[in-house]
Amino acid sequence: MARDVAVVGFAQRQTAHFDGSPSMVELLVPIFGELWEQTGWTKDDIGFWCSGSSDYLAGRAFSFVSAVDAIGTLPPVNESHVEMDAAWALYEAWVKIQTGEVDTAVVYGFGKSSAGVLRRVLALQLDPYVLTPLWPDTVSIAAMQARLGLESGAWSQEDLASVVARSRSDARANPWAILSGEHEVDDLLAEPMFADPLRKHDCAPVTDGAAAIVLAAEDRARDVHDAPAWITGLEHRSDGQNLSLRDLARAPSAAGAASRLDLAGVEVAELHAPFSHQELMLRAELGLNGSTAISPSGGSLSGNPMFTGGLIRIGEAARRIHDGSASRVLGHATSGPALQQNLLCVMGATPGGN
């Protein structure tokens, strides 16, 4: 029988670029401090630590090991790491709690994207034999995906601009948003092309940042938070790595993950969509209708730290449970090119899986 597990703490930092060249320790220490203020716990209360980051983004091997210094290496801690968005570290921590070995976990992710040319660096995620030697960057791949949708009639340029206008407007209430403000659709459509058919505002900004979430099981969660965000469904799927073997205008792995969950009654969905057309794709694949508020934090188009952006979507969704503004929410994360991998985390005000 599955254990009831909840999100009981969430903290983040997002900025266009950090001043100087901070280490991962400097990024994470104040975030962990905020978690201790929220929970009243110390590191001694945590049974498991799991992080998500990327050595090739950091430019050095085993870069995640240096981040462990932010925890404190003595006494030794029980920890692990995934080389992808920290949302998948949350999945590993959830499984760890399900084993009964631990009752609590901290999941954290970090990435300093401004240190290089991000769109080019991410070509390293592609098939190393055929695609990576051609260095197709992430924005160009997303542009091909957007073009396929336009030509099939799945969306229009006006649809893309409407997503951007709503995201920027919602982001005004988010103190961590990099981009926010009121924009008219016609004004957005008058902007020049960046990678045809995408304009620059259709693409998430390059963002440095870090985030962390505290998970706790059963009574440990009830003891530390008046309104835990109980995880009632958690699924992830992946499409093939070879882009030529996929219909890029679809995200079958997102639909596959959704098919294993009950998304009925989801009031808020925080979608990890780094490009405007990808929000439209995800809405369709997940079957979200007009009654679901989409990314009220402003979403990825207002700020998207690499390897943390997905975890932040889960944290922002959980925050709606914590503050009582929603009783059933969805956090989504993606990793890899063109929505290749998708993770869904359904949370509610009451425990119980589906």
C-alpha cells in the first residue's frame, strides 16, 4: 500500500544572471535556510537528499558533489543525484519514502545557464551520432515544432501571442519572474522573428536559479504544515531520442502519463512549457479545459532555470494548496528536446492516490 507523501516546503531563486560567479553552495545555502524557517526543521530531520543538475551546463565533471557542501558533509548524509531536471529527483525521493527507509526528504536543483550559450550547449542532449554533430540548437528545434503545428492548423500566431500576453500579465504577481508586464497581442505580433515562426517572447528567458522542496510522509507532514500538498498521482514517460521518428507536433509521452492519472477537477496546472506553442500542445495532450487555470505564476516564459524549471512548476502548484487557493493542482515538468520527457505530479488538499 502506498504511503501518503506531501510537499511541505518550497523555496526558489530566479534571476537573469547572478552577479559574479557564485558557486552552487552560494546558490543553495539561503534556499535551505528558508526551508528550515518554513518547517522548523534542521538537516538532522531530513532522511534523504536528492538533487538535479547538469555537469555539461556547469562545465565540469561531478559538479553536483560540490553542491553537497551546502548541506554539510559531517555527519554523512543519505543522498543521490539525477542528471536532469530536479522534478525527476523528486520522483526518486518519493520512491525512497515509499520504501519505508525514510520519512522525509529534501529535493533540490540548480543551474547557471548564463555561463555559456545555452541554446548551443543543449545540443549535447541529442543523439550523439547523427544530430549532435550538426549542432541544431534548442530554439531552432522548437521553431520546427512550432512550424509543424502552424501548418497543420493546430494553432495560429495569434494563439502563441495570447499565451505570451497571459503569461507576462500573470507574472506581475510573481516576485521571482524575470519577465512580466501587460502586452497587447497585436503589439507582440509586430515584433520581429527570432527563429521563424518564433519571436523572442515565444521563448523562455535564459535564467540562472535554484529551488528546493521538502517532502514528508503521513504524520511527519501533518506535524509540520497545516495544509500539506498531498501527492495523489505521480507519473512520467519518455518519447524516443531520435527526433526524426517522432511527430514533433505531438507529445505522446505527456498523453501517456496523463492516461495513468485522474486529472478531473484540477483547478490549477503549472506547465513546464519553455516555448509558447508547447503550452498549447500540453493543454491538448493532458485534456485540460477552460476551467483549469494555466500557470498562474507566469510559468516558464517568465523564468526558466535549467534543471530546476520543472521542480519550480511543482512547487508553485503546491503553493496553491498551501495557501488554500486551490484544492487540486497539477505540476508538470519536461526534460530533453521538444517535450521529449514529461512528468506529471497531481496534488490535493487531502491524501489518497488514484
